[in-house]
Amino acid sequence: MKNDTSIFKKILIANRGDVALRVLRASRDLGIPTVSVHSTADSDAMHVKLADESVCIGPPKSSESYLNIQALISAALVTGADAIHPGVGFLSENADFAEIVNAHNITFIGPSPEHIRTMGDKVAAKQAAKNAGLPLVPGSNGEVKNLTDAEKEADQIGYPVIIKAASGGGGRGMKVAVTKKDLSESFSSARSEAKAAFGDDTVYLEKYLTNPRHIEVQVFADAHGNVVHLGERECSIQRRHQKIFEECPSPILSSEQRKRIGELSSQATKKLGYLGLGTIEYLYENDEFFFIEMNTRLQVEHPITEMVTGLDLVCEQIKIASGSKLNFKQEEIVFKGHAIECRINAENSSTFLPSPGKIDTFHPPGGPGVRIDAIVYQGYKVSPFYDSLISKLIVYGKDRETCLLRTQRALEEFIIEPIDTSIELHKKLVCNKDIKSGNYSIKWLEETFLHNA
């Protein structure tokens, strides 16, 4: 396939794992050569084996390899890459990295550094969302600097409240105070954890919703003023604020609710002047949506949106970054069927302890509607240095019932041995009555399913 000269000549993928492989494949589909970077621990990784070029950027420790901005820029310059895709995690939401990339006349495949910086600061993100017309969880107006101010804010908001790190993510720097007597310890603990995790002890307060669901909306915007939404994803099955099992669309929203939150998200994206792919995340309770954050990058769970829309989100992301217009309008996007993603981690399904090691048997499932985004193969050694996600099982069906049955069948076929994986956990999930009925919230996995296991 001949490369379109209006798109990039070569893309460096500044990441590892399944997302690096996903970007590599999308780039190939567009006829664009790729450069894979890797640590010494990832020299045998699939994305390294399949790339047109590869560059070792350091030892296993992330701070010396995948987070090493100087090494990444050097790799791009040496190989002649004119674009960098940051993937997911690592530097994908690092505004300084995006600025440095752009300063070297290399295109950062993502939004502007300004939008990354704003949405990476939870306090600034809330204000930006409010200005864009998005509904917010009742909370403090910015940073809460001391316990006295925290007590005043909590009295006004009403208990229970949650203290959140302004620079937080992944559940770190978040503590709940059910009553006033809990506030002092929770406030102090949240600030200490935020300082240790992010180097910033800035916190703010919000009303703590008792039993919400986590619903996110995929948005896309080009540099020509065109904005669309690609529907919502249900991401409420979580452990320690980490997503495990996702669905598209949500099993509990009506068509009216779906239309309302989609249009609201598109309008806000346009008001923000946002460019590229993004995800606006909400808590949903009692027919109300509350903005919690905007992820300024590709999401791990993006494949289920691809399944129900028939669109390749990564290809579109690359084209938009090159200056192309969106080649579809909102009314042309057709949502069809149902999709589920099971995150397969190299960890024990009961204890959740990591399980690195060599894979002797790898037998992925197949059949209609089954997609595997995996980094592993027979003989691959799962590293202890990185995230435990080794595969994503993505399943499509004409409706939710068909999709659940097909997911159950695919999980029964899926074999990864001898390491422990979360396949067994997902087998139990898809057979559970609450999952089948769609009756779950962000607390369900830990407080009901795992508690009763």
C-alpha cells in the first residue's frame, strides 16, 4: 500500500504492550512505517518483532526507558520519525512531553499540551468542564488547603465526602470521610498519599455518591471545527478503581439518556476547542450524570466502541493528527449490536497477585465476533516490571444476550498456561446473575461479588 503523502512518513510508538501493537497495526493499515521503542526487558515483545524498525531506549525500569523523554526524542530523530504516538499510560498524558515533541518539529498524536495540562489537573479540569456546560458532582471550588477549610466545605456539601488528589489517578490520593469525625484522618491521609504518588499534595472535596455507575463517552474533534461522539461505554466493573470488564453500550441507559449525554459531551468538546480523540468520564446515579474527568488519550477499552461503530479509532486518530478532516458526520455514525471487553491480566483470579513467567501454552479463542488484542505468544516471558495486562478479549454480538453467551464461549476456549491469569475471574463474571441483568455499580465487584466469593 502506498503511503498517503498528506499523512506521516514514519511513526514512533512511545509505548509497549497491546497498545503499541494496536498503533503499529493501524499505522500499517495506513501504509505508514513504524518505529518501536523498547526496554531491554521487552526485546522479545511482539511490537518489537513486527515493527519496521526498533530502538532500545534503556533498562527495564520505566523511568529509565519508557518515561525517558530524552531517549524517546533521540530515537525519533535518529530514525527520522515525523510523528510520535504516546499510546496509553507512561507519557500519554504528559503535557511537557507533548511540548517537547512539538518543539522538535515532530507531531504529537494527541491533543494540545494545554488541554493535556488542564485535564490532568483535576481542579482545573472541573472548572473547564463547568465552563463547557458539563454537570459536576457538588464539591469545593478548587483546592482545599487545610482541615478547617475542609470541615467548612464538607458541612456545606454534606457527608459522606471524598477527598481527591488534584493530580491524581488510578485511585491514589482518594479517601472517603463518612462522618465529620472521619474527616481529619482522611484529609491527612489523602494529602500524604498524593504527595508520595504525584509529588503534589493539592486536594479538593466532592460529594461521595453512594452507589454510582461509571459511564464514559468517546469524543472526536478535528482541526476544522467538526466534533462527534461515538456513544458511551459502561466501565463500572472495577477493583481498586481499575477497570476489569467493559460494555458498549451501557445496559441501563435509555435511548433518550444516551442521546442526551452524547450531545452534551460533543457540545462541551467543541466549547473546549479540543483536538483529537478524547473520553469524557461520568458518574451516573439516579438518572443524573456527573463529570469526573477527561482522558486526553486513547483508552484501553476503545475496541468495544470500534466493534459497535465499525470505525477504526486509531487510524482516525492518526489521520486527524495529520490535519485531515473527520470523514463522517454524527448522523452517519451507526451504533449496531453489543460489545464486551475482558481485560486478561497475568495475575491470580482470587488473590490478584501478579504472575509473571514463561507461557508454554497460548491458545486464543476464535469464531464469529471474537477479537484478541494480545501481546503474548507461546514461549513469551511475561515481565515482572510492568502492568499485568497481557491480553484483551473483545466480543461482539447482535444484542447483549448473544454477546454474553459468545463471551462465555470464548473464555472457555481461551488457554494461557502455566501462569495464573484473570480468565477464571471473567468466566465467573459472565455467568453471574447481576452481570446478566446489568444490575451493578462501581462498588459491586469488591463489595458484592468478591466479598461473597
